[in-house]
Amino acid sequence: MEAEKFLPNPSGNAFTLEANKFVLHLKEQGQLPGWSKDERGEMAFSWSLNEAAPEIYPVSRTFIATRKSDAFKYHYEVVKASPAGAWKLQRAWRADVSGHILEEYPVP
């Protein structure tokens, strides 16, 4: 019970972990816009919750990836439409450090 006070919404945290795994899988498969499958370097993620009640569908998460080789921020918005649904990449874009969008990537 003690750990629960540090996790105000365990359901929302579980969604974030699932979404993170999905984005990393896309990168490993060479399907993450702006990143090649064989690209070396570190991928550090941060995320934001897109709704007040993260357990209500559709659930979405936005991840921001950075790498050492450039100063850009790569944004990936993923969505899960229903409890039985799979995560899908909904939007991807590259921005400068101030947040100005430089390029929108096509998503399948």
C-alpha cells in the first residue's frame, strides 16, 4: 500500500508503460519516423498525459525523443482506442529546441 501514494493513477501509469514499449518496438523495427532501425545513440523519452482521466478510451500518450547527434526533439503521439485495441502511431513530428515544428512525418 505504501507505494500507491507515489502512483496517483496506477492505470494511467500502466498505459504509459505499454505505450512506451510500443514506441520502442517501432524503433527496433525501423518504423519510427525520423529514426532508422540501425541508428546508434541513446533515446531518452519523456511523455505527457493527454487527458484528465487516463483510463478513459481512447487513451493517448505523447513521447518526446532526443538523441546526441542533433538538437531536435522528435514527438510521437500514440493512441489506444479500446481495451482490446492495439496502440497506433497517430502523429509524428520533429521540432527545434524551442518547440517550433520543423517537419511533420507521415504515419501509416
